[in-house]
Amino acid sequence: MKRILLSAVAAAVLSVTSAFAADMPVKAKPPMPEPSPWDWAFGGALMTDYNFRGISQSAKGSSGTVYSETRYNATSNFQLYFGQQTWAVALPTRPSCECDIYAGIRPTVGPLSFDLGAIYYWYPKEQQQFIDPTGTLVTSALRPGGTILTLRDTDFWEAYGKVTYDVIKDKFAVGANVYYSPSWLKSGASGTYASVTAKFTGPEFKLGLAGIDTLGWYVSGEVGRYWLGTATNFQPFFAPFNLPDYTTWNVGLAFTHKVFTFDIRYYDTDLSRANCFILTSDPKGIINGNGQSSWCGQTVIGALKFDLTAMTNLK
């Protein structure tokens, strides 16, 4: 009888407890916070040469760069951005760096990604170069009869438009780019650069070496044409003269692992050494007394890069 009574009491207690539990309100989970529209990208690279549109900016020597870019994602298909990038250079005017400041917008429409903006190339602490009557390179015109080799200030700006078409999502893309400056290197000559690009991204493959499990890879290339106008800012040393147009191209293979990329790339142009000297004022051309430069010829460049974004890599 005792067992029957205890079982009845237990059943009654459980029934009441269940009723109370059913009547208790369930706490709702707090809503997930909306992701911030702001993001920050930053990175850098070490390179065996800094090549800009087919022409070395580091005298065929090693270089490095760092960049920082603030982004605002107004919608999932429309981004505004502002950034700055600093490059180590070895140019005739001996600036402390090439410091780029840029801003623009990046709309996306289906498989088309656009990039519209402007960039300012700043070369701080430049020194104007002259050639004295003995053929010696000097940084002032105090010696009688000195001839100008470079301008005092070569800062300039460009407007640009780019578009990329994702032919096969995350596998194959093609693109087109146009840049325009009213005064290339502040020479007074207009400069228009247009190029087409292509990129094929292959499947990752297993490596299993030195802690690297898998590697991504891609092949990419570019063919571009630079149309340059008439330089008018070298007077009274030189009358206005036409700058040479040229074609440049590059192709390379890159390997990726997490935030790192190793890129090895071949560059070339159709510029002669004499025309290369006209565009670069390469001091070695003067020292050798032949007015020629090798900064525009065939070269292979290796680069180790890293790129991160706050929303993806710093969570």
C-alpha cells in the first residue's frame, strides 16, 4: 500500500511541475547585431623590382609597399572607399617615396564589378636634376650652362574606370581599365593608359610541406597601351616635344595561402632604350654618356604579398 501511495504522490508532483513549466514564458534569444557597414583592408609586399606599367620605379632594384584602405558598404552591391599606399622608389628626382592617395566607388551589377575613382601620386622631397656643361649630373642650376634633366615637381593625378566580368564565378574573369591624367608627371603632356586583363583561378592542391596543407593558385596577365601627349613644361630649356607612346604587357603565376600570395611575373614593353630614357631620365644613361635606359626592358619580378580585411581576418 505504501508503494502505491508513494507512486501516486510522485505522479501528482510531476504533473504539477509539468503544468508550471508549460506556463512559464520562454526567453527569446537576443537578435543578432547587424554587421557593420565599415571595413578596413590593409597589406603590403616585398618585391625584387617595382614595375609600374612596364617601367621600373626602383632602378631595377628591390622595393616594398604598404597600404591601408577604409571601406563603407552602403549596400551589398555598392561600396565607397578611401585609401593610401606608399612605395619605396629610386627615381631621378630622389623622392622619399611614392605616396598614393585614392578614393572611389565600387558598384556591382550581376557578374560585372566596377571601380570608378581618382588617384594622386605624391613624390615628397624631390630634387630637380640638371646636367652641367661637363656632362656631370647636378642637383642645382648654379653652374652656367646647366641643362634641365627633370622637373622640380612631378606630382600628378589620374581619374580611372575599371570593370571586371566574372565569366565563370571564382574561376575565370576578364577586365578592362582606363586611366587619364591631364598632365602626366606634371610634364604638361596628357596621359591615357588603357589595358585588358584576364585571370584564371585553378583548384587548390595539397602540399603538406612546412605546415602548409593546401595552396591556391592563379594565372593572370595584362596588355596595355599608353598614349602620351606633348610635354610643355620643360621650357625654356626645351621647346614642347612629343612623348613616345608605348605598349606594355605582363603575365604571371601566383600561389596563395591564407592571407599570403607569392607572385612571379614577366614584364616587357616595346620601348627602345632611347625612348625609355626620354620617359625616365634614368641617371645611369647620362653617366654612361649614351642617353639610354634599361628600365623598360624585359624583366622577371618576384613578389611576396599579404592582404587582410578587418571583418574577415581580425574577428
